[in-house]
Amino acid sequence: MAAIEILDLEKTYRVGFWHRRPKLALRPLRLTIDEGEVFGFLGPNGAGKTTTLKLLMGLAKPTAGSARILGMDIDDPRVRSHIGFLPEQPYFYDHLTASELLTYYAQLSGVPASARAARVAAMLESVGIRDSANVQLRKFSKGMLQRVGLAQAILHDPEVVFLDEPMSGLDPMGRREVRELIQQLRAEGKTVFFSTHILSDAEALCDRVAVIHQGELRGVGSVAELTQHSQGNVEIIFCAKTVPAALASLGVEARISSEMVNVVLPQEQQDALLDILRRERIRLISLTPVRSSLEEYYVEKLRPKPSSMGASA
């Protein structure tokens, strides 16, 4: 069963004087996310990521379309007990301590009284703020508040977790801890849907990603699928203390590190280099096609479409 089904979800806001001018924030969006999948929703600021999450959370009403979570319509009250959500800019009662806040959320989300203290302690530990459990939130940095937000999102052990820019405000160590937490959720069979514009995090964590821009879905697939396009070059690594003189005839640059030589050259020159290595009896370590990066795919999908440029002219 699909964990999340988005069926032509669409949102138009009314803006301007007297709210008479329509603004399309999300074009009809159709996506299916499988159970146990970590799915990355990529796009620049204003692309429609947060709008999509608000619609799925029931915080905004769609103009058209529908969605289901775990087979239940997003308007079904039963959905709430099965999902966790971290908004992009969470607001908490800052006079409470982290422990008090999570205890409050544990009560709201139906965690049994006998299990609350242990569950809160476990969540504080998992997001790395156990030592600050009794500190008022008003004294927390933005990164620490983000950790509290992550803790409340998974406090009630939801089956599906929605995270809006979960790495926001975190230092490198904090980002690493959040990545490890998401990987742990996957290991537990949870479904994680998170939005981000940090491509390295998406590449490291996601089973699949989607790119959205100007409210329109531009591409979706696994990272391997989206970057499988070859650039026409190969990377060859071989053992040598110096670069073979014959390599100069190919007009390529080589890098030497710890008696290993790294060369990137066009595929049509691959056989010529291999012939040189065979003649000089040099040991080949690896030969790898150079693939496009997720960043290159992302940038390509954000470029204006020729048809849309013509329509706006």
C-alpha cells in the first residue's frame, strides 16, 4: 500500500487589493510515495514545497484535487495519530523547558501516562539535547529549537513523518545527527517525506526525489535514475609513481596522490590510454563513467521552459 498518494492537488491563493487577483501556488500535483521510503521534495524558496506540506497536513484547503495518507483521506481525523510533522519555522511556548514541552505534546498525541517520561527522555537523547532538557526554550538557539521540533514530530511513534526543511539552522554536526535520525526512521520502516534545498542531504538520504519549481513538478525518480546520464567522460585510476610520458600524446591532465594517478578523459580516448597502461605494464585500479550529479539535474529542471517563456512574452 502506498503511504502517501497525492492526486492532482492544486492550490490558488487570492492576493492583491480585496484579494481579487488569483495566484497559482501549486499546479495539479500527482505523486505516490511508498511505505518505508525516504522521499525528498526539492526546490528553491517559493517553489511550492511548504504549500504542499500544508495541504497534506490539513493546514490549508486545496483548490482542487485530493490526497490520501495510509489509505485515508487527508480530511479523515484518524490520519492525525499516524503522522508527525515538523514545520519550517516551528513556534513553541518558550517559557517551558524542552522536557515540559515534549511531555505536553506526549499528552496531546495520546502517549500513555506510564510511558511518557521514558519516551520524552528517549526523544531528547535521539536529537542530542538531553543535557538541556530542563532549560527554558527561550534560551535555545535556532538549531536547538529545530531539534526540539524533530523530537515532537516523532514523539508518538508515527508511521509517516513530514519534515519541512529539517536541516534549517543546524551546524554540520547537527545535520549529521538529523541524517542519522532519518536513517533510523527508515530502518524502523517509517515513511519520511521531507522538503529541502540542500542537495547533498537529499543525495545521501533519499530513495527517490522530486523537483518542484514555480508550483510545478519538474521531475521525479531515484537519485541513480536521475543522474544516470553520462557526461561522455570516464575516470581512470591506475598505480604509478609518475605519469607515463606517453600520456602527453593524449593531451589530458593527470593528478597524482600516494602513487595513484587519476585521469578524466573523453570516452573515445579510453582505449588509447588502456593500450598505454598495457604496454608499460601499469596496474589498472578502476574505470568509471563520469555521471551527472544531482545538482546538475536540479539546475537543469529549474531552467525556464521554452514554451513558458513564449507564453509570458
